[in-house]
Amino acid sequence: MDPVQIHLLRKSFAEIERQTHVAALDFYRRLFDLDPRLRPMFSTEIEKQACKLMEMLSLSISLLEKPAELVPELEQLGARHVGYGVQVAHYETVAQALFGMLAAVLQDKYTPEVEAAWRDLYAEIRATMLRGAARPA
């Protein structure tokens, strides 16, 4: 990620953090609307899951310049998700829910440049989690 993208991600995430609860619940509403079969994968209350989502996004944003710290976290997360039944196709559904949430929460601040930065970040997160998921347990 280049410095401009990192700036856009941090600035837009600061907006998201002002509405963390709304953003996270919007994400899960979208996710379950897109694929209701995903709902049973979440054994914890959605409120707790929403906090976990925002914590992981926050960690990812804060460690953008420190991939040596971020990569192992994401690989472990990907490995854990295998145990929950997450499949490769689910990552696309998550992407749709994430970008929909970002557009809804950021509104006019969700510019093409901001969207591109988030898409690049998600592509990196996805690839790293899938590497972790592919490792033997």
C-alpha cells in the first residue's frame, strides 16, 4: 500500500470509528442478507462479533506499515476461520457486505479513491487469510 492509500484508509476508518456500532451491525445485516446460510457460523452474540470485526479492522489499519506484525495475525485468523466452516467463496460475500457498509456509512466520503484503497486492503487481507487457511492444522 502506498502512503496515499494508507492516509485514505486511516482517514476513512476514523469516520467509521465514530459510528462503530452502526457500521458493524450494518455489515452483518448485509452479510446475512447476501447469504443467510452464514448466520449459523456465528455462535457468539452479533454484538460481540461486531466488536471483533471492528477490532480486526482497526488492527489492520494500525499495522499497515508493519506487515511483519500484521501478516501472522491474519494468517492465524484465516486458519481459525477454517474451523468455523468458512470457504473461499465466503470471502467474496464478505467483500460485498464490507464495501456496501463502507458506502453507506461514509456516504459522500466514499470516493473512488477511498473505495480503491479499501479494495486493495481487502485483497491483501483476503490473500493473507487464505494462506493461513491453506496451512495444515
